[in-house]
Amino acid sequence: MGYTDHKILPSDITPQAIFESRRQLIKLAAAGSFGLALAPWFSRNALAASQKLSVLPNPAFMAKDEPTSYKYVTSYNNFYEFGTDKGDPIANANSLQTRPWTVTIEGLVKKPLTLDIDALLKLAPIEERVYRMRCVEGWSMVIPWDGYSLSKLLNKVEPLGSAKYVEFISLADRKQMPGTKSNIIDWPYREGLRLDEAMNPLTLLTFGLYGEVLPKQNGAPVRLVVPWKYGFKSAKSIVKIRLTEEMPKTSWSQIDPREYGFYSNVNPLVDHPRWSQASERRIGDPKGMFAPKIKTEMFNGYSEQVAGMYTGMDLKKFY
């Protein structure tokens, strides 16, 4: 699939220099000069008019790959609530109202909560992490996401011993989201993880990218990012999180369980029924469809952090 060009105002784009300053901070941290680096880093970012989130890079979660350009990250998206074409979200998502916004955490928890978006933002320090992201259609990106581990929120509500899964429910408002008028999905969009997957430090409750609040087409104001799974597992515009004992039904596995299993781990050894998953192309490569393919890594390159959760499982059966 090619990239559909859309006009993006310069004011909508975080200057690449801001991101490069963070990368320099990471290098200094690795060299033991983290404290000395903080003052100039903060002063540079305080002067950046487009900076809308207070974030610090977390060196422990930084893919070495070159980040995908902001313009591609924010204009080539899957977000069916706003349409099925990759360019539909940026064209249609302006109607989404992200204030006021609340997220309810309920189900098998000791302390259920309903928090507004500002309370969620203050729950834990916001980190910037550069994650590889992989889509089932064979394209991938490398994105600087801003958020904190979902476990920080789940620990607040104290899951009960009977809780085994976490369900995520997205907003489905026909007035704001034109795509929900179609019957392609039984709205609202639902996704789910096992509790241990949700508690993994990589699983990010996400509020921004490239140091800015999430654009509406990328799942504002709060979404999930699960980098070792295919992109559709990372639910957008979340309004409810529910802990359950039974495996929750998820939108795509309900539509076609043969193509979209509950786990949906990135696995180059398990083909999608309509195409191979052994390789990928990076969105934004100047060669477009003629760009050389990249060999897809097991768990999208995050095996060291997540493979232990699947010891003894048949990952072809539980795809």
C-alpha cells in the first residue's frame, strides 16, 4: 500500500531537533553524564512552542532504529472509527472531542476507579519510549511514544486473585466517529490481554508521541501500545478497562478468528491466511513499495522481555 499525501501544517510537526536532543540525552546517560545533561535538555524543550507534554526519555526502552517521520506516523493510520482507508483518520478525526474524558477501571479489582484524563496524566511520570510497531498488512513504523507502564494504573486498582484478563473498550460515538455508522465492526471496539501481558513493563498506557499529546487520528487522548503484538491489539481512545476471569471477546477475532487470534503476537513463522508475515516494509522509506523488505523478528524484536510469558505454548495454535 502506498502513502497518501496529506497537507500537514508546520505547527503540527514536532521539530526533529527536539527529538534529536532527547537522543543525545540518552547517549549522555549511557556515558554516566545524565545529571549534567538535564539542565540544557530542559531549557531547550521549554523553549519549544510545540512541546505539549513534559516527558523524559527512558533509555531502557529505546529501539535503535531510526524513528519514522512524524508526518507518516500521524497520517497513515488504522482507526476504523474514522474510516477504513489509511488516510481517513487524519481527514475525519477532527470531530473527536477529547475533553472532558474519563476512563473507568472496573471488574475483578479491589478498588475500582473512574479517572479523568488529567488525573491519568498525573498518575505517574510520563516517559518517552521508542518502540517498533508492526501491522498485519506488512508495514511497520518506529515511533517515539509517551506514557507509562499500564501496570502503574492496574496496581492502583489492586486486581483480585481471580482476575486473569484485561479488556479494553474504546469510544464509539456515532456523532463524533463517522466510521461507527458502518457495520464492519460490532461497536464499540474491544481488545484484550492476559493479565501478565498487561502487567509487562513494555505495555504502555500512552498519551502522546514525539513529545506532543496524541493526535486524534492516533487514538487521543489515551490508548494502549503493546509493541510485541500486531498493531490492532493496541486499543485507541479507551473509555473502559475491565478485569475479568474469562478471556474477553475481541473485535477482530470476532470478525474472523481464522485470521486474527486473541494473542496476535508478531510471529514470522505464522502466516496470515492472505499473506506472509516473514518480512515487512518501513513506512516512510523513500523507495516506497520498492523499498527492500526487512526480516520480521519474533515478538517484533522484544523476545528477551516477553518470550518467557509463552513458555510451553504452541504459538502457531495460539496465534
